Amino acid sequence: MNHIAHWIGGAEQKGTSGRVGPVYNPATGEQIAEVDLASGEEVSAAVATAKEAARAWRTASLSKRSAVLFTFRELLAAKRQELAAIVTREHGKVLADAAGEVARGLENVEFATGIPHLMKGSFSEQAATGVDVYSIRQPLGVVAGITPFNFPAMVPLWMCATAIAAGNAFVLKPSEKDPSAALWLAELWREAGLPAGVFTVVNGDKEAVDAILAHPDVAAVSFVGSTPIAKYIYETGTAQGKRVQALGGAKNHMIVLPDAELAAAADAAISAGYGAAGERCMAISVVVAVGEIAGPLVEAIAARLPQIKIGDGTDPASEMGPLISAQHRDKVTGYIESGVTQGATVIADGRNADNLPSKGYFLGATLLDNVTPDMTVYTDEIFGPVLSVVRVDTYAEAVELVNANEYGNGTAIFTRDGGAARQFQFDVNAGMVGVNVPIPVPVAYYSFGGWKASLFGDSHMYGPDGIQFFTRGKVVTSRWPDPGTSSIDLGFPQTR
């Protein structure tokens, strides 16, 4: 049985709490490892090590930090398939999808290599007579990331690359369901020349999370997960005086107008709805079919579903892998049953798919038509391979439906009408919008984040917002008077 430890002070460190959790291969249902679950005391010791490292790392020049990031980038690019295989083994997503996850994380590392430019401030000469004013950005110290099971490589890279480049020490608490990717990244940081203690991995459950939120030396916490936990992280962390960005759940809608290209819309709905077995916060879970395109669109989606190859993610032929656990699979099947009970039309029932492997946590692609906003399959984030179709008559009804939903992570519109698309991006209340793009995850030099119950806090993740989040501004007003020219003036300073 493989044992997964913590990473503290630049080396693996076995836990001392005596508590461990199981790690499974979702494709087989077999336990493949056990992971240490940290106590509050272990978290405190790890933060103390990170705090010492942060003092030295802050003094490292921008060129030194950039050099480490460039080396890390080259190593990650060269070994990306190795990391993808780890993701597939513990999460279950197919290798091609895991490789895509690593690629999007790599983009954020590439963005962070530009830290000398990204940390530039501003300068105003002669703001007053003989006075110059300039701004600088400085690191926070020790910052933490609490990351989800569905992207065990990409989301940590979203956080740590920017945080470390900005001069902070970073403490990562990955999901205990698939923690090995975090330890792999720790090894790579060491190989890239990052000083010991600047990147830390503390495995654990709620006890570890609460210890991070309570620790006075953790200045900021970045989180991705479900909305109830995101709200808890935000409220608890900010109550302790921390800076918090907490990204929550989603119910992403894809509006299909009558003039949309039917085949492209059907392909996009399947790709975005069933990729990674629906375990994406940017998955399309609701297709809003407007007018007469509804019937043909449902038929086109249904006709494609039998072609999806479901199986072990290590098999190159597989297109959709298992869900993360037996408990989560059962939860998703419960939602399907509730949809049936509440009156949705079952076009395809993943529970009865005839191509499911006999072992593992597999569920077939489910398509529900005539879903209404009062059904739980519509209101709740299912996080599985369940696609709901809501039929409306007009564009205005479709936008009203999206805007009335409690989530506002991402949304998309499929149309050939440029005017309608432009109006949609103006009207819709969501943080990320796709126009004929079903999963509008921004490129690394923009930032990722939703609205409404999909985000708690003011800052989006990675990109320019990431730099702002992991640094704080300072404004310096300076004067260098000639000797003997000073005088006492009790008035409020004026710029003249």
C-alpha cells in the first residue's frame, strides 16, 4: 500500500497525527494508497517553516524568482505526461483530459514567469515641489491554497505559480481524494531550485482546513470547491482578518438560439456536459433551447450519446471515465431518479447504459428533457454526467432564466447572429461568457471567476487578479531636501 505523506521544509514528512485516509483508483474501485491527515499542530508547524522561508524568499530578486519559474516551466512541460498519468490514476479522468488539465496549468506558470513586468509599480516625479510619489507591490508572506479533487494539478498551479512568483511562501492543502499530484509538484519545485519551505503540502481534511483558516501567520487563502464550503471558507477566513478568494459551485447554462449551427451546438453540449464525467465547475449542465430548435437539438444530442466510449482513463480509447467515488456516483444517480419522479422526460438514462465497465464508479451519460426550474436536477449542482434541457420560447426568457439562477460562474450562447451574441454578453449575469464556446475558461493572462454564489470575495483567480490578490500595494512619498532648508509646518500637506 502506497503511503502519501506531507511535504514540509523541502522534503517528504510522515504525519504524526495517527490519522490516515484511503485513496482509491475510481476506475477499479480498489484502494491504492493511504494519505496522512494532518492535525492542527502539524499545520502550525508547517506554517512556521513556511514563514521562515518566506522571509528569505521575499528578498530574492525578481530575476531570481523568474529564473526558478522558467526552470519549473521547462520541467513541467517535459514531464507533463507523467503528471497526467497521476491525475488519471487517482481522479479517473481520461488521459487526454488530464493532459489538457496540465496544459492549462502550464499556461499559468508561463504567465507567472513574467513577474518582473507584472510587479512593476508607477512613479510620479515632482508630485509637489521636490517631492516624488511612487507605488510598489509587496508579497503577503505565507499564503495558502485549498484545492478540489476535480483538478488536482491545474487548480494548485493556478494558485502557487502566481503566489510564489510574487514572493510568498505557499502552503497547499489538496483534496485527500487524489493528493499525489501535489507531492509530484513539490518534487518538481525542488528540482527547479525553489528554496526549501517556499512550497509546502499539508494533506488533511476539515481539521487541517480549519487550522489554516485560524492560523495568524497565514495572510491569505485561495479556495475552489462547492458553494457551501466556499461560503464557510470566506466567512471563517475573513473573520480572522485574512484575505480570501473562495470560488464556489456552478450551474452553467448554454443557450442555443434557433439560428445556431445544429451539429456544432450538439457536439459542444456533449463535450462540455460529459467531459470528465461532468465533474467540472465549468461543465455545461443546462441546455436552454430557444424556440423551434429544441426538438432537433435534443434528437441530435441523443443520437451522439451511444458513441461516447466509457472506460478506464488509462485506455486511449476511453472518452469518459468514472466518478470520483462510489458515494458521489450514488448521489448523482439519486438526482436522476428525482428528475424522473418530478416529471422530466428521460431521453437517455446513464444508470442503464449498456457499455459500463463492471468495476469502478462508472455512470453513463444521462439526458433529461422538459426540465423545469423547480426540479432539483435544475436547482442543484449535480457534478456528474447529467445534462438537462429547458425549453423556452424567446431569447429574453432564456436570459431571464440564466440571471435568475443563484449561480453565475460561466455561461455560453450558440448563435450565428453577432448582434444577439453581443447583447447576451451585455445582459447576462455571469463571470465568464462563451460565444459559440461552451467552456469559456479564460486564458492565463486574464482571470478566472464567477458571480453570485459562484464566488465569495472580490478577487478572481490567477492572471492579473492573482497578482493583486497575492500582493499588497504601498505608496511612497519622498523628498530629498538640501541641508538647512527644512521648516516646521503644522498644516495638512498640500501638493503644490
